[in-house]
Amino acid sequence: MIQNNTACILCSQNCGLIIEQNESGHFKKIVGDKNHPVSKGYLCQKATRLDFYQNQARLRSPLRKKGDGTFEEITWDIAIAEIAAKLVHIRDTHGGTSIAYVGGGGQGNHLGGAFGSMLKTACETPYIYSALAQEKTGNFWVNGFLFGKQNTNYCEPVAEAEYVLIVGANPIKSHGLPKAPRTISEISKNPNKTLVVIDPQRSETAQKADIFMQVKSGKDAFLLSALLAYIIQNELDNKEFIAQRTVEFDKIKPHFDKISISEYAAICGIDEALIMKVATGIAHAKTFALRSDLGIEHSYNSTLNAYLVRLLFLVTGHFGRKGTNTLHTFLFPLLGHSKEPENGGVTTQVTKTKAIGKLFPPNVLPLEIDNNHPKRLRALVVDSANPVANYANVTAQREAMQKLDLMVVIDVAMTESAQVADYVLPARSQYEKMEATFFNLEFPHNFFHLRHPISKPLENTLDEPEIYHRIVSAMGEIPRSFPVLAAIAKLDRKFPDLKLLPLSLGITIAFKPKWKKYSLLILKETLGKALPYDYAKVAAFVWFAAQMYAKKYEKAVQRAGFKEKGAALGEALFDKILHSKSGTFISQHTFEEHWDLVRHKDKKVHLEIPEMLKWLDDLPIQTKAQDIENKQYPFNLLAGERRSYNASGIMRNPAWRKTEQLSLLKINPADAERYNIKEGDWVKCFSDIGAIKIKTTITENIPQGMLSMPHGYGYTYPDQDEQSIGVLPNQLSSLTNCDPLAKTPYHKNVKVAIEKIGLRPA
């Protein structure tokens, strides 16, 4: 047996693992890595099943779709040449904006996405559609106004706080925090701490809470507004903090002064006295930290919710101190910053949807393709994503993509999106290549883990950076190799102080200015080849990131144990990252330095966002339409709940689940009785765009009028029947049922009806 250090790839925590493999490559034993600086040996039950990812039904050859809709195997050379020629033709005929890039990541697959930017450059397109834009762009947009840039982000140190608020999240099942189930349990048992949970259902985390605020589904904005209104109206705001660290409080105060707390309490379904108690508890706590997630990001008033949760810790002064929410650094940012359209920001060609964080929302993707607009999208390159299954309205997604001139999918498996593609390119798994995640979200210490491959690559597969390099080269942008620079890079590794490679690159680009746009690919083929591991070419990007990080945060990097200065500090940081199989801390900041991370010139938080304040003022009016009884679709469906054994589409084989083998629809006992539904009965659940057949389970944890079904089911897999595969919740979700600003889908508020159909699907 062979043991290797690596990490989990099933959620953003990426806990450290030690995996024991047999000679055939199967993962026989998976345990937590005690040397991992953050997870420290912890792992959840999902990580123990990762063999079902590594040894699933894999793609083993490039595929090309034939005229009859079936696929044929082709060589890499043919696939690359044909794809490159078609991309060039579409770009030169219709413009680069007729091409879009979809995905480019995953929970632990971020290096591929970084190199994917090189293909995007060659295609001359600004368009990236990603899961982040399906979830978090409202957050990013609000962060841009509050903190100065959309690519700022704050961490959620709930383990260190005296008073903890969990809203729109169920960490015991969904994680999102280090060692989440253990952390929540410890907070719950600590008599000196208070755990408050806001959720429409009594989740596993809510059952641990000291205070459970069972808000009406979709009414989070009213509850959050009422909490803020009570704090501001009763002068519980932290005036010293507000004066020292913020501006524009006088602009937001009148909007909360006029809120009727009793009226909002009635609307959200929470007793007014409980709102007063929680608001007072937050304001008087020594430390307060807040964790929020998809429950309010995929619900009504998504972007407004993002604004309100941030105001909750800002006006009470719980920001930038130990035990409170704090900004943090990235070794490399996950996204960029987009200007507003009126200031020159990019929009889509058809729907004129704006970019946020340089990303575009998947809800508008079919609308940008399926039309007769002369500037419509005509080509997609899809990497580590499955829009046909995982984006809203799978029918619209599939129909639109079948109308493209070109669709290329890069993946490890034959996904639903691959099934409608023109070309399918087999990638190496995340355990067959060097990889990393840029979810390094800690403060004051920050951490990074460059994962080394632990499994032999499947024959005839390539990693994504190599695929991109071959396509970009075939498009005529750059050569496949740079022999002179590669030779210089070997010398540079022996004598880095001489800066031979940086100087040579500067001279080369002076003569070949077009190559500057492809510097990551050049580094991969020069510096990457000179690194001490034969699989480490992609680590050249990490070298670049380490140099930039050390230059920007020199003192913080030195506090993490490095003595060097200047470029030598970047080299030392990179060397430590490269050789630390369990990952390493890369910086240690001070809390005073936290305020340098605010990107406004005055280093203060700017509280006023006019669009959000108008939204807040109009909130009662805007929600009236949502409250009108819908007799045709009387239920509110939470489409995509996280449970013990579901994950993203990365786990396709249904056999990976130890429990909950079938996709189950949760229903309240009173609603079940009304429809004569018994435990385990099957129902037809339908919305205005689609219908599914699903088995029911009856629980009092779901309120009346609400239903809940999990995500992570419904993926086709060889030799599996329809029942074991389950159903896709996105068969019911609409493209237009989304946030008006960020276009994030309202997956937690899908209007549906149900109809009992018997013990088994017809």
C-alpha cells in the first residue's frame, strides 16, 4: 500500500487527507492529515468516499460528435487542430464576444482555471460564466461598494466569537467552516457563548442553537432589517467604531429609523421580543461573528441580504478584531473587479447583463445563445463545469447549447454537458496532477496547499493547462515550446538571485510583445520544466503568485517564518509551498494591518449604497407579489439542500452514498396529511417550467407550505436505474426567477405544486 498527502475536493474547506492506495489505484483508506495546519486531522464522512471520484467511469479519449449524434474517438492532434481552427473562424468572423468560457474551477481545481484565462485571451472574449456567479456575485458587488473592490472578502471566525449568528447556512451538513460540525457542537456546549440560527427549517445546526429564529421562507431581509432597525433606533450602534472606521452612517440611518419593527416582525414570522433580544445580544457582545451562505444568497432579495448582513457587524463595530469578521488576503484572487456599465464596465451582448467580479451569471447564458441576435454567443468552452445539469432550467440550458456553432467540454467524465458537446476532451483527475485551491480565506494567519499528484494519470488524458497550451498554440498565438528560455530557466533555478529568467523574459517580450498576454503558458514551459518534480510545470503559476504576494505583504510573510527580503522572499515562500506536502502558512498579519486591506483610499468602510437603500425602502411593496397566494403552485420549494451524502456533480456514481441513496422530498406532516401522502410515497412535483417524480419523507423540521429536495442527484451513470440516479432540482428552476441585480437564481424559492402518484413512478 502507498500513502500520500493530499486534500479533499468536495467543499471549499479542502481538508488535508492521507490516502492509502493499492496497486490498482483504488483508495483503500482515507484519514485526516494531522500535519495539515488548518484541518489538523479532521475529515467528514464525505471525504472517506473519494474513491468513487477517482475510480469512476472516466473519459479515456478525445471524442468528436458525428452527424447522427453519437461520438467517435479521435486523436489529440486532430481534436486540437479542429477546435483551434473553429475557434479562430468564429472569433475572426463574429468577434471574440461570440465565444464564452464556462467554469474553469471546481472546489479544488483552480490551477486549470488560471491557465484557462490564456485561452480566453486567445479567443478575445471577456465572458466567463461560473458557479461563483451563480452564488456569490451579489456579495461581491456589495463588497465593492463597502470595501472598495469586488475581490475583497471577509472570513467568518465563528469558533473564536462570543456571539455567533448563522443565517442561511447549515454548517453541520454543508461545512464552509473549518471542522464545521465539531465547531458548531463546541459553541453549542459552551455556556459562555451564544449560537443564533436563522433558517426557515429546523436544520441540524438549528437544533444545536441557543436561539432559533424560524423565519418565514424568503423573508430574511425583513428579519435582518428589523435587527438593524432596533440597533440603530435604540442607539446600540458602536459610535466610536463608526466614527473612526466608516463614513456615510448618516446616509443610512434615516432608512432604518423609519422601519416599523413590529410590522417587520409580523411579516418575517419572528416574535418582536426575540428580535429585540438578539439585536441587543449582538450589540453588547464582546465579539460577534456571522456566517451566511446560499440560504440567503439563493433566496428573495439576495443582494439586499448581502448588504444587510454586512451592516449587522459593521454598525455594531464587530469588524477587524479577533473573534469578528475580518478581511483577508489571497495568495491569488479568485476574481477581479468590474466597473459599472455607466463607467465603462462590460455587459453581455444580448441581455446587457453586467459583469461582477469579471464574471457573468449562468441564468442569462441560454438567453445569450438561443436567439437571432447578430452578436449572440456561438461557441462555448466548458471546463470542470456541467451547465446542462447544474445551472437553472436544465431544459433551456440543453436546448440553447444544442444551437451553438461549437461546444467543447473538458472534463474527467461524460457529463450531461459533454453529452451535448461537439468535442469532449478527457482531463486528468484532481489526484493525477498538481493542483490547488485559492480558497485560502484565513486571517490573521493565511494558508496555502499545493497538492501533489498521488495517482498515475489515466492513459491518453491531459491536464487542463496542457490542453489550453496546445489549443492556443494551434490558434497561432505562441509556440509549443521555448527551448532557449527553458535552458535559461534551469540556470535561474540554480542562481535565482541573478534573475536570469525574469531578465530574459523581459527581453523576449520586448521583441515579441504579443507573447506578454500568454506569460503563464511561457512560464509553464520554461520555469515549470526546471522545477524538481516532473509533474510540476503548472507550479510556475504559483511561483508568480508567491512573488507578487511576498512583494505586497512582505512583513506578514516574514512573520510566518521567513527571513529573506525582496525577490528572495518570494523564492523562499514558493520553495516552502512547493515542498510542503500538507500545505503551509504563508503569512501572519496583525489586526491593525487588516485596515490596509480596505481598498478605499481613506481606508474606511463606505456604508452607503444608494441602490440597496432604495431596495430597502421599497421592500414591503416589492414583496407583495410574492405573498399573493398562488393556488396553482402553493408550495415553496427549497431546491438544492445539502445533506449527508450529496455533493456537486463531481461524485456521479450513486453508489458513493452510504445513506440517503434516493433523492427524497421533505414535506411537513400537515401538508402530507392534506395530500394523503404517507412516508415513502411518490409524488409528481411540478413548476411552471418542468416536472419531476420523487419519493417523499415526512418531517416536522420543514414548516407547512415548504418542501425541500437535495442537489447532487440526477446525474447519468452506467448501469444505474432511474430511481438510484435521482432527479435534478434544476428541472424545476426558472431562468427569470432570480435576483434583479446579480441574477443569482432563487433556488430556495421555487414555486411548485405536488400530486401523489403512488408508491412507484409511473
